[in-house]
Amino acid sequence: MMPTIKIDLQRLKEKFSLPESWTNSIIFVLNILIAIPVFLIAHQNVVVINWPIHLDRIILFLLIIVLIQLVLRVFKTIIVLVIICYFIALFIGTIFGNYGFTRVFEDYRYMIYSMQDNPNPQDIIISKLLPFPNKSKISKAVNFSNSNVRNFAVSATAKHFGSQQQKGKNRIMIQCFAVFKEINSRWNYVNDPKGREYIAYASESIQHFSGDCDDHAILMAACIKAIGGTPRIIHTGGHLYPELLIGNNTDLETALYFIKEVLFIKESDHEQIHYHIDERGQIWLNLDYTATYPGGKFMREEILGALTF
């Protein structure tokens, strides 16, 4: 007969338990890290009451902290063990130049920054969880806060459609179209090194305006993000391309007017405008490198994954 192995859960728990003060500190820090993105999601989806000094938002944030704290306290032993293992993995990754503490900090900071201005911040988290090839590298390469990227995007808005950019809420859309025109009119398709996937930073691509589809998508997304637009990168299987968030059907009609009647009259003559409608009814306009006008023909229309910025 096989010997019976008895596991004393209480003794195992005591053996791996940290001092109470350490446990409380870890739980508190984890609570804050979770509460910030949860609050940003709740802030966009809970009705604003407009109390003085934003008291309703303060109460909402405190309520989220209390609820998360209660949940974390219930599972604190398991959570602390998981965090210890995670820190060990990050320490090893840092030593060997893989995914380490610096990358975690940058990814978290980028996620929070992106969620602040997004009308559906939960989409940022979902896009982080869904499969996407080279997701971490591509997210890092979209360095829209780089001064060279920002300066290039601003110069494109000054170079194109200047007389049309005073149209109120449509200013950002028209300026994004100016960025599209500048990039696509200069883009030179160049393959990656043979047998290797090379992902160029946006700040690198603006030096020569050359690269493959993922380099173009990264540059377009970074420049649009740098001037206040909301881009996303679509994965179709063997191809990546950028899209611009237009808004609802009324916004689409406005975009169609500017593309067909004002800004890209010759390029879009007798041509269709191509776009996707997501699960929330938001409209995303194709900005692929093969297009000569915003909403040009899809090179590949299928969507296997999307990264929203």
C-alpha cells in the first residue's frame, strides 16, 4: 500500500507566512496598484453627480479601495506567496535581460497613462490580456511621448490642412489626417532582416520613414497618440496595420465629408471608405500604408487581435 501523506495546512501556512507588518504593507501596495485602473474604469462608466470638489469621485475611489482591501485580506496568504514567486521571476528576468522590474514599471505606467484619456479604459486592460504577437515589444515601440515623435507629428499638422484645423471638435481628427498624409506620402517599404523579426521604435522610423508593416503601424499609432488621437493596431495574421478612432455614425459622416469633399478629393474620388465597427459601436478608420487616403482599401480586413493606445 502507498503511504498516506498528510498535509497540515495550518503548519504550511505558518511556515510560509511573513510578519504581519510585511503582509499588511504588501496588501496595501497591491490594493493601490489595483485600485487606480479600477477607478479609471469606474470613473468613465459611473454617472457623474457633480458634487462640490468632486466629492462623488473621492467617495468612489475610497469605496473601491475598501472593497479591494476586503477581498485581498481574505486571500492574503495565497496572494503573498504568488507575489513572492512573481518577484523572484522578475529578479531573474532583470539579471538575464528579459522581462524584469523596469519593464513592469514601464508597462504599468503606460497602461495608466493610456487609460486616463480613453472613453473605455477597460479596453486597454482587455487588449493587454488578449493574444497579440510581440505585444510587449510593440507597446514599448509606440513611444509617443518621445520628443522627436511629438515634434514630427506637430510639424505634420502645420504642413497639411492648416486652414481646416480650426473646426472645433474636428480639429484633432483633421490633424490626425495630416499625420497620415505626411507618413504615407513618404513611407518606403523595407523588409526585416532575413529570418528575424525587427521591431523599430517610432522615434527610429521617423529618421528614414522606412520599414515593414509593423514599423509603419507603430509610427502611425505613436504620432496620432502624440497629438491627442486614439489609435489602435490590428493584427490579421502576417500583417499589422493602424486604425484611428472616429467615434459614432455622426462623426463618421463628418469624416467622410472632410475626406471626400475637402482634404483627399482626388485620392478618394469614386472610392469607398473602409472602416471597422467594434462591439461598442465605435468606428475605426483604416490607415494602412497601402492607402492613399484615410479609410483606403484594406490590405487584409480580418481582425485576430487589436492593441488600443
